Amino acid sequence: MKTDTEESHNLAARCPHLVEEWDYERNAPFKPENFRFASREQVWWVCRKDQNHRWMAMIKNRSYGQKCPWCFGNKPYHGRFIWIPYN
């Protein structure tokens, strides 16, 4: 994974509302501060409304407004989103 810790462009600085949805367990050892807010890297996210909603998405898509697919009626499935059931 490519990382960028430049403070003005990192995910935590530009999109602090996404920090609470970052899946620290599955993305370890990486943190939001390690990535640019428009990165094409796919990482794990956890829904703030339901901790059972976990999915992978590009950081840039989340930065530009993509929400939890379950909460918005777009449950991920193979071919539509990258999704692996959380066990």
C-alpha cells in the first residue's frame, strides 16, 4: 500500500468524519493519517450505525461521499463491491 503522511492531504485531516468509520483492526498497521484523502487504495470500513456492516471501498470514494452500502440499500455482493463477510 502506498502511503502519504503529508498533513494537509491525509484522510484524517481532510475528512475527519471518516476516521470513526475506519476499521482499525482489519487495516492494521495502517491508519487514516497514512493515506491521501483521494487515494485509490481499497481499505476496510465499519458503519457508524451498525458495527456488523463492514466492507471494502476506495478511500477516494468514501472521501467524496460514498456511504455504508447496507444502510443505503446497496448490500455489497461479488461484482458490485469488493466484499468479504466479516467473521
